[in-house]
Amino acid sequence: MKIRSVLIGLLHASNAVAQLSGTQLLEPNPDFSAKMVAGIDRFALQLIEKSKDTRKPTREKLKAIIGLVDERLPIKALEFVGDTDAPALLAETVTARLFRVRWPVLDGVHGEGIFIQPKEKAVARVIYIPDADTEPEKLANDAMLAYSGCEIVIPALISRGSEYSTNDKFGLKTNIPHREWIYRQSFELGRHIIGYEVQKVLSLMDYFSAQKEQLPLLVAGFGEGGLIALYSGAIDTRISSVYVWGYFSPREGVWAEPIYRNVFGLLRDFGDAEIASLIAPRHLVIQNHGFPNVPGPPAAKPGERAIAAPGRIFKPMLEAVQAEIARATPGDWLKLCTEEHGLKEVVAHLLPSEVAEKIVKCIEPIMPQKNEQRVASDPTRQQRMVRELGAYTQRLLVISEIERNELFWKKLPLKPVADYEKHTASERDRFWGEVIGRLPNPDLPMNVKSRLVRETDKLAIYEVTLDVWQDVFAWGWLCLPKDLKPGERRPIVVCQHGLESIPEDVFNDDPQSKAFAPYKAFALRLAEQGYVTFAPHNPYRGKDAFRTLQRKLNPLGLTLYSVINGQHQRILEWLKAQPFTHSDKIAFYGLSYGGKSAMRTPAVLTDYCLSICSGDFNEWVRKCVSTEMPMSYIATGEYEIWEWNMGRTFNYAEMAALIAPRPFMVERGHNDGVGSDEWVNYEFAKVRRLYNKLLIGDRATIEHFDGPHTINGVGSFQFLKENLGR
């Protein structure tokens, strides 16, 4: 059957009808895939807008979504660092000394920066956080800080450069910003670059809070430092006041900002207004000035992979900032300043009047001078900081398996199977609700439409659409054997395509076509064996068009599979109602991204009676997090792939456990570059053990074949025959 012809293999007179019984006639569409992605986009943006009406911010929620879960190390003192090349004492003025310092934060992770120590008694303490692309030394060279009379720490942030987003062992160089490099490793493990940076600030708070003399403590920041200052002030009530400039704005467009600002679940409960509200009644100044201009990730240099996620930062309109502040229920605690507002007004709002007067009196005579001595930047600090956080996160990869064992495996009742199923029902709810993200059940009438698109002497193929939610529909190709007798019910195999494919690709039997090599027309071959097959379209097609769907859904605590699983709910509802369907024999079989679906969709939708994962089963968490695996997603352009906190909750073995006791199979080519046999087998061994412990070992199997990333269709077809009865 040549897929591009209108009617292919028409060997006998047609006995198919133009549309399925009980459906409306479907008008052809040149690109249902693009229409689906565009509809989901509108759906997601509507959800984002509605989220403003239901937010309930708390500090605990904020800490959870930025991964503030690790216990900080005790800090007894700031460590003054230096050697003959970089002495700790960097500069000295008539009023202050400047030191290079570091302090412990997490195991193997330090904060680093500049400490300005006044020679006289300090009037206040300040943590002054620069933008990610501003070295602390640049701020330290401002005479205003050295003469302020304040004890000041200027911490360094992970930058937007890409020099150290590399793996020298594999010769890997990328244009991924350092902040995204850490984001990619940490997101899957329930940590975040934002959380790591906040930890460094809170560590300083631990130190200052332990001092004998307590002074007003201001946290200030601009650009990315403004983000960290705002979050730190919202979380830690020991902070007296907060000054943010170059950051505050409506956050409903966070999906278009750099991906290292992507926080799972942020917009469910927080915009910048809600975060600011957690600072009240402590004082906060927002200054609409100093926004960094970030048009996108760094341009790839020769030899670098251009794989960084898109995203930009620009200055918002003043009216937008004012509207966001209005949502924060402003009062005397909150002040908006523009570029015209001077230092006196800012300081007067942030600190007690007597302290503010002293500071202004100290710095007015020397403004706008520079320090008498220039402080040179530390050329080794950024590499050290990136490597420390990378090493820490890689250690968490090992710990995450221990966490999953404690949280999941040790709590499983293995006998009898009924008790196991009862227990895993709650685990399934946790997976769907907290990890995948669950939307309400489909709420529109199905409005089923269909049309005949292909037929042979043995088969008729129909294109079908079903409404799911407003702007969201399901679409697929249904293949019916023509020898179906009236009243006869057949098993159905749902055949799921992979990345950038469409339903017709799994029917394409043209050996010269691009689709044939991976799919081998498996939906067509199975239909020829007498199964009804259905090939749904999953909306992972269109490159950035679909990848930004994940970016829009994540801040709502949702993922692309929140939508996909809703579409499959509707598909199953319709298939089960058809007169030709054996309703308890609907199987799922997917390749590649379709194999990813084979783990996440049958795990929550129990109407799928079995699942076959082809070309995807893996030690998934390791593949997403490890910087030591050549096939890791850390080194690819698939920036939508990470799922928040998956590593601490559900790897592929745990997802397979949610499919159990239903039959489960893995199809694995030895030459499939998406993983290695060793790691695939390592993860599958847990599945094998589970099924054996449940005394249903014959329901779980893995087939290895000597081939690439493709449907093999040998052991899997036999598996279907054994479990579906054909």
C-alpha cells in the first residue's frame, strides 16, 4: 500500500462507507497536527489567565516548587579566601575593607563573593545580589557600597555564559547557559537553579542571625539577583526588607523567558504579586529599572552544539508592573520606584529612619565616585561554582533511587494481587496528579467526525476526530478489517507514533519512505492479522511549536501528558462504545516518543489492557540527568523533556509497576542509540522481579533484537497474540 496515493491497493469493489456509523462527515484538513497544537496552545494560555483567580500562596508551597528541600550545612564564619595570586584582602578604603569570601551551603557546594566590612560599627547588614552576568567585583568597585557603613556580602550567581556547559570526556561543548546547564540536571530531581541560589542567600542569613548583635538586614538584587532577592525575602522572615530592581513584572509570560526560570506549578499559586505578598508587612521596594537585556541564549561558537532552549528577558512596560503591584494588595509596606527615584527615597522606605539617615549621610559626599582601589574579578570562580553544583546534583542522582525505594517499593504489598492493585491505585493518583499533572476529565460532547481515507480489499481506514475540551480535540486513524461480521467484537491495538510523526506514518508500507524505517507499517500489519488498529496523534510535532506547550503547561503544574492523557481518555471512551470493540482488550503499543507514551498513558488509564514500550524503555532518570552518558538529554535540543521531581518519585520501573498486573513488554534493539542494553536491562530487572513476586512472571517480557531504533514486530506481535487471543 503506497501511502501517498489517494486509494491504494484497491483490488476489489469497495465495500467501505464514506463515514463511520453514528458520526458526522469529517471535512479534510491539510494539517490536523498543526491545528491540534494551536488549539492546545490557546487552551494553555486560557488556563494561565484563569490561574490568577484561584492562587493561594504560602511559603511552604514556594519552597517546594523551587526545590528547597536539602538541609543546609552549618555556617560558623565566612571563610576569607586568597593566596599569593588572589589575596583575601582585595582593597581597603578609609572606611572599609574588602575581602573575597566563601561559605558552606550544601555538601560540596559553597557560596562565593565579596565581603565589605566597615571599620566602624556597622549600621545595617546587606546581601546585595548582582545580575547573573555581573561579577560581584563590579559592584564592589562602587564607592557607595564601601562608604555606606553597612556590612555587605555580594554573592556571585551562576552566569549566562556557556564556557563550562561541557563534558571534556566526550568532547562535548554546547551553547547552553550555565544556569540552564544546572537546570537541566536538577529539574528531574526536584531541585532548581533558583532553589540553589536561594539556599546560598539563606545560608548567609543563618550566619548573620547567629551574630551577637542583630542589625536590620536588607536583601537587595537586580536582574536575576532581583529574582533571588524576591524569593528569599518571601521565604525567610528573618530578612528585614527587600529591594528588587530589574525583575518584577507579570509572570504569566514566564514560558517565553529563559528556561532556567521555568518553575513547575508556579502560576497555580504565584505571580510576582503573590510572592511579594509573602514579604508583607516587611518593607519591599520595586524599582522598574535595570532589567537585563537577554535576547536569547549565547550564540554557538565553532565546535559547540546549538541546543540551548529559546527564551529572552526584556524590560516590561511600567503599566504592566503597576498592574502586578496592584494585585499584591499594596500598602505602606510596598513602594514602586521608577528610574527617577533616588537613593534617599529607596533607603528611607527600606530601613529604619535613623539607619537610613546615617547611610545617606555617609555616601552622599562620595557619590558617584569609584573605589580608590580597583578590585579584580576572580577568573576561576564561575567554573568552580558550576562544577560544584553539577557534582552535587550528580550525587543526588544516586540518592534518588534510594528515595524511590523508600517511597514506593518498600511500601508495595505483593500478595495477593488484589491488595497490590488497591495500593497502586493511590500511587497512580499520585503519579497522575503530582508528577504528570491531571486536568479535569473531558467535558465537551464527543462530536465525532470521520471520513474514509484509504482502503484495500481487506481493510478500510478512517480519519476520526473527537472533541475533548474547548480548543482541544483528539485525532487519529482507525483501521477496520473488512471481514468483521455484524455483532463481532475484536481486540484493538492503539499504535502510537513517535516524535514529529503523524498517524498515517504507522500505516506506511512504502520501503522508500522515511516513515517505513522506524515503524514498519506496524498498524497496517496488525490490522492484516485481524486486529482493529487505531493510531492517535499525540501533539509532539512542530519543534518549538509543541515544545513551548510544555513551557506553558509547566507553570500550571501540568505537562504535555496532562493533555495527551485527556485525549486518550476520550479515545478510550469512544472506542469502548463501538459495536466492533472487545472493550476489555484495548492494547497500547508505541515507539520512541510513543514508547514514552506507553509508560505514561497506560500507567494512569487502566482501560488499556496491556502496554508495549518500544525504543524508549530506559533508566529514564539517569538519561535525563546524567552528564556522563553520551545519549543523555543534557546534550540534546529536546528542552521540553524534563519532568519535575520524576527522579524522586517514578522512574520507568515504577511506571511499569502502575501498569502491573496488566501485561507489559519492552522491545529493545541492541543498536538503538536512545539507551544502552546495560541500563535498559538494569531498569527492566526491577519490573521482572515485581511480576515474579506477584506470581505473574509470564505477563512481563523483554525482547532484544539485533537492530536499530525501530519496530521489530516479532516478539511483540506474539505477545499481543498471547494476551489478546488472536
